[in-house]
Amino acid sequence: MKILVALGTRPEVIKLAPVIQALLGRAEVRICASGQHREMLTQALEAFSLVPDIQLDTMSPGRSLNILASRQLSAFDEVLEQEQPDWVVVQGDTTTAFCAGLAAFHRGIRVAHIEAGLRTGDLASPFPEEANRSLLARIATLHCAPTSAAAAALRLENIAEDAIIVTGNSVVDAIYQASESWSDGKPKALSAELESWTAAAPYVLLTCHRRENFGAVMENICHMIARLCDRNTDLRWVFPVHLNPAVSIPVRRILGHIPNLLLTEPVDYHTSLYLIANARLVISDSGGIQEEAPTFGTPVVVMREHTERMEGVEAGFAILAGQNPERIEKAVDYWLTHPEMVDKLKTLPTPYGDGKAAKRIADALLGQPVEAFRG
């Protein structure tokens, strides 16, 4: 059996790497990189010792989503014409995932959608991801839902029961694999600067990159972060800054001279996990961090109006604070003043997986029996 795995962003690599590894030796696997986020993608691939078999060049700075999508659809069509796979595997809700899935559907090739069933119910949040994953549900053959809640969302959309498998999220597999490789609890790639900064005092990790937080919202978030740093000088703050100018320009302009805040370039995957694992708190708009932090028992303040990952909120790991700075500050203050609740999180299991998702997905692709994840 020949399986083509399409990926284009760092989160896709992280969640697909365990699946690729679970398939190696059992099927012919071809990795196709779209070039959507090339620099950050390469960094993630290296973390898992993976090299694309096919490298596309579909991303051009300043181009619209429609231009990106049209270029990707055409490029993936040419790849499928040449490769003729039995399955195309896509993950999540990126333009890469949707275009690879659509190209496969047009050619009558089976599509496996990893992390299927995540929904906010709002096409504008996140944009365009909510539309991408909803449309993928109409054309996928196999829906690998990470949780029972995601599977329930698919059933509400009349997806056939025998096409849905609850697998757990392969991000948990990736975390287990990565952290097991650390020496003395630290990744080899951890820089001396970050090691020193985070060892000197308890710290809060910050990340922000989503499109809906650009513009005036980003400016407001930056001013809020400045206030938090000023009020909490006993803490250190760490902000790996996304490469997108819509993020990096306002962040460095507003926050570049705060003494207890360290702005860094984007960090590698292992360092990112280390920062999450050891933080007092994470403030983020990232979907992946909402899944990663509970694995380490680290609380999260989610800077989004909606989340497709309510499992973490319901289990007590995350507070959905929205985009309003006052609400975000209130949520941050809660975690910082309730250390007993933070300690409790360290004893709770993550609702997102058990480290066996990749095997379940590989078995399903190869027609083997699968025992569903109970989550």
C-alpha cells in the first residue's frame, strides 16, 4: 500500500511524525511538503529526523489565501498524477490539508483526516481553519477524531459511524517521544540564554500568532502583556515571537524594552515543550499548546473567543479568556493567585490522548482492528 502524507506547517509535522513512524515498514510512505511555512517546517522535520520526499514551493509573501490555495491545488494534483497513492493523509485544518484533500478527492483517492471533528461553530473563528476542516469532513473517507467530543461533532454532521475512529491526539505521542530523549530533563537544543533566564525565577510563557488577533487586537494584547510584566516583577516572562510581521513588528515595538520579558526568535519543538513543561503558566492563542500543556499539567489562558478544544477547559486545564485584555488579565491573576489549583493539575491525566494515537491511525489505514481511545 502506498500512502502520501501532505504537510506544510510545524503543527502538522509534529502531529503527523508519529503516524509516519508508525507506518514505516508497514506501507510505502511518501512525504509531500507544501512549502506553506517552509522555515518553521524544516525545523520541525529535523526534530523527528524526517526529510520530505517531495518539496513543493507554493508560498509567496503577501499573496492572498486564494492564490495560495490555487497554487497548492494545482501542485498537489501534479503530485498525485505522478505518485498514484492509495491514501492521502492530511492533518488538521490548514490550507495545505484542505487543498491536498480536495485534490485527492477530485482524483478518487481516499482521504484520511487526522484530528477530525474539531469545531467552534463559527466560520470566522478561527479563519479560515473552521471552514477548511468542515469542508474536509465532506470529502474524507476516514475520520480520525482525537476525542469522543470530536467524534460526536462528526456524527451531528451525518458522517457515517463506520468512517469515524476515536484515536486520541498524536500530539501526545509526539510529546512522549520528544521528552524521553531529553538528558536530565532538558533538551539538547535548549540555549544557554533560555536555560539561564528560566532558571533564575518562575516564568510565564507567551505565544500569539493567530490571524484573528492581528491589527488592533495584537496592539491591545501587547499593552496588556506590558502591564502584566510591570505588576509581576517577581516573575520572568518568555515570548518566542512568530516570524509573521503582523506579530513581530508590534511585539518588538511595544515589548522590546521590558526588563523581565525575554523576546526570542521562534524556538525548536523540543525547546517549546521544555518551556511549556516548566512554566508557571502559559498565555497563548495556539491550538497546539492547548493540547500540549495538559500533558505536563501546566495551566493555560486561551486568548481566543472560541476554542475547538473544550476538553481542556472542561477538565480544568484552561481558561477561555477571549481577546479582551481585562478578561485575559483576570484569568492570569486567577492562576497566579491559586497555586493549589496549579498543583492539582499536575496530578490529572490529559484529556487528549494516551500516546497510542499513531498506532491506531496506522492500523486503521492498513485495515487492521482498532481499539478506540476512551477520551
